[in-house]
Amino acid sequence: MHSRRTVLTTAAAVAAACAAGAAPAQADGPAIGRQLPSPTPATLARLRGLISRMSPEEKVGQLFVMRVYGHSATDPDPADVAANQKEIGVANAAELIAKYHVGGIIYFGWTHNTRDPHQIADLSNGIQQAAAAQRVPVPLLLSTDQEHGIVARIGAPATLFPGAMALGASGSRVDARTAARIAGEELYAMGIRQDYAPDADVNVNPANPVIGVRSFGADPQAVARMVAAEVKGYQRAGVAACAKHFPGHGDTDTDSHVGLPYIHHTAQEWERLDAPPFKAAIAAGIDSIMTAHIVVPAFDTSEDPATLSRPILTGILRKRLGYDGVVVTDSLGMEGVRVKYGDARVPVLALKAGVDQLLNPPDLALAHGAVLKALKDGELTWPDLDRKLLRILLLKERRGLFTNPYTTHQAVDRVVGTRRHLATADRIADHTTTLLRNDGGVLPLSRRRERQVLVVGVDAAAPSGTGGPPTTVLANTLTDLGFTAAALSTGLMPTQAQIDQAVAALGQRDAAVVATYNVTADSPQRKLVGALVATGKPVVQLAVRNPYDIAQLDGVKAGLASYSWTDVELRAAARVIAGQRNPQGKLPVPVMRADAPATTLYPIGHGLTY
């Protein structure tokens, strides 16, 4: 395993160099550098009047962003009705709004909210119609996690772009801004006005199990520039961006979904490594920031997770960084925020810490009741609650929800998955594939010498909302480019029989492309690659997730990184392998030697071309 401290030191050195000579993160066009726009006195008066009309239950409900099962706001499938009744005590989204007065709903694939763009638009309209029918009508903020890359809730025919680390490899703020703008336009057309993106974490730990390629990279100044560009793109499209996960989730080897990570950065290290992307997001006028379920002892000796930490959220985010936009928790169903306090205390403590929106509690009735009780008991105050509500309503105002919360099928057809958008995604992906090694000029493969290609390796479950499987996508694309390619899936943990089958299959072919996925020292993928290399035929290794695999693979002469196994990235990698495109990506993270983790094998910025 790579040394976290070594990578941290490497990233710090790069950060210092960038700080000395690079353009500041704010220098990304005239819109960057502004704070949140000041509302007019008339707008403030109108929204405060709306708050004054709300009952205590309605006020508390506005703080919650909740999941709900079903493709329809009023008529979901019977299985989704049953799931809603079991988990929330309602049958559908309309009943959720009527009972709990929630301020937002988050869409997931697993809750069956995202079948296709027309259905999503209809669901969004149905939710807004239900909100408009309430005693105090307040439109809902509909949100989702559409980071692109390995995290996407809405798939084809919507346009899917390379993820953050792939864009970091391109180094293009124009591409990042364009991808976010188009993604935002498509979300807006489906009625979604908030995207929980971009990821502002600086991934300085190669062992990070939850961020990794969701981050733009390990150089905080480069990450800051890309974050600012995406904020500008999303919000120009009318969609609220959300930088996550404050104060920075990039240096942990624990997944906050299943445990409580600790970040042991000093205050000085945080300022240098973790803070720049969030500062850039705030300077860009970002609408919302998401908290992290992580412990940072340097900032809070109580060792409460940041989501529940007043020193972190109020002391640092609000006061030191001057942020007055909406603060939303990461999902309250994640173990990282539940390990220390019960589900009734967590929402109260989060609000006391400085949070405005409470995302996806496991038990909404319990959470709603606990917040209401804390207000009645005086643990939370009504004036502070009203300030939180005003922030939430101002965000909804900025995103046009009070004037036009609805969408149409025609808007979907004009925007979502258009030929121009799909072509732009391919063009952006062509800037991302990184050639790490090419000893002896193995690449590009020649249709004359290596026409018969075997594509083997990992067929990990496709990231939500994308196609696959990876070996088939690669083989089909290579075949379309003039090769004769066959796919053979050998999985994450290839057996000896599968390795033998792959070697035998390569005997009938001219070259192999092997897709690898987060190779470790004891991974059977190493044995597969070694056996293929031992045949003496050209072997091209493609890391389809984290780019560190090549450090574990002896004898590989040609190695690339695609940073995800989504179709758009795999097609771009195939074009590079086939010589149809020159590799343009540069490593946004360092790759350390496996046998000497203190030694850099490939530094940030490394990337070969033809």
C-alpha cells in the first residue's frame, strides 16, 4: 500500500509550487470571485412573510431533504408504495409532502425515481404540484448525485461525462465548465434544480475507499480551479451546485458510509491542502456546501464528526471562510454520523452546529419530531431556525422555483442527450486518457500487425446510470475502429482456470488489452497480467478506476488510465489504443512505487503522447 504521508508531502510540494506560480483559482472568467448575490429588500420581505405564515411543523419540514420510492408522485408501483409505508409511513411523494412538509426530495436509481428523462420530468412536476397544493405552498428543491464518472443517478439517454479525476487529467477548466453546464441544463430540463457536485475533496491518500476518482486530484490549487469552473457551469445552467465534503474527505482510508473516518491534518495542513477548493467554490458564488461525516481533531477536540461540529461548520465555514449559503448534511443514514449519537440527536446536533438542510434521515418521523421538540424545549431557537429557512428559500428563489418550478417533455427533448451534447462528451473524454508507460512503442496498436485483439479483465458492475460491461465496450469500440476484438471477462478475482483460459485465448490473437481495477499486492489480477505478459505478445494494461494499478504490475510495457469504466471513458481509451486519438491526459495524482512507497514512480503531471 502506498504511504499516505508520502503522497501528502508530495501534494504539499506541488501545492506550494502552484501557489508560487500558477494563476489563482478565482481567475476563471468574470463571474468567478463573486459572493452570493444580495437579494432585494422586496424579495427578503416576501420570503420572510412566507416563513411567518408557516406552522412549526411546516418550518421544521422545510429543513429536510428526503428520499421517496417510486417513479410517480401519486401513483408509484405497489412495491414502492410498500417501501414508502415501511420506511416513511406514507404511500407516495405527495403524501410525504402533505404529512411532513419536506423542503426537498433527493432522487436515486435504487428508489426507482430515474427510469427515463420523460418520467423524471413527470415525477418532478407531480412533486411540485403536490407542493403547490399545500396550505403554505413552497416549491421543493429536487436534487440528485450526478457527479458523472462513477457516480451518476441518471443514465442514458441523458449525456454522461467523464468524472472528476478524468477531468483533472485533462487539466481543462473549459472542459470542466462545459461538462457542468451541459449536465446542469439536462438536469434542469428534468425538473432537478440541485446537483450534489462538484466533489471538492483533495485526494492525497491512494487508499481512500470512498473518494478516489471522484476527486479532481491531489494538487489543491488544480482542484480549486476545476471546482470553481464546475460551479460556474452548473449555476449558469440554473442548477444549484454543492461542493462536498467539507472540511475535506480526501485523506482517509475509512469509508464514512460504514465507519467514522479521522482526518489527522494539522490546521496548517488543512489550510494548504483541503481549504483551497472550498474557498474557490465560495468565491465562485456556490449555492450549497455538503458536510462530511469525518472527525478532525485539530479543529474539534470533542471528536464529533464535522456534520455535528459547531467549531467546524460555524467557526470555520461560516465565520472564517465567510460562507452564508446553504449547508446540507451528507446522508444522515450513513454510519459515520450515527456511530456516536442516536438518530434522534443527530439532526438536532447538526442544526446546532450550523447546518441548514438535513439530508435523508433513516427515520424521518423520529428526526422531524426530535427537531420540533428541541425547538419547543429551547435547545434550538426559532430565530435561528428562521435564518436557516431564509437561506433555503433564497436558494430556491435564485434557482427560479417560485416563478417556474415545472418542466415539459418538449424541454426534455430539446436538451437531454442531444447529438451535440453526446459529441461534446466524447470530445471532452478524448482529453482525459493518460498514457503512463509505452516501452518500445507498444502503443498505438496497429490494425496491420495486431488486428486480432483479445480484451480481458474486469467487468465490474457498471456505475449507476451507465452501460457496460467494460470488456464488451472496449471490444466493440476497437472493432468499430477496424480491429477484430473479442471480450473475455475474468473478473475482479480471476481464478487459475480463468487465467489459463485467457492465456489460451490470447494464443489465437495478436495482442491483449487487459482492464484492471484497483490492483493490490495480493490481487489475483497481478497473476492474470503476468501470465498474459509471459506469452510475449503485446499487452496493454488499462486501469479503469484508480490510476495506481501500474505500480503493482511488473513487466507491463504499455499502461493507461481512464479513471472510470463508464462507456464514454472506455470509448475514449479505445480510440487512444487504436491510434485514432493521441493521449492527452496528465496524472492529477502521483503514483508511488509499490516496493518503495516513499518513492514516486510517476509524478503529478506525468503523461506520454504519441
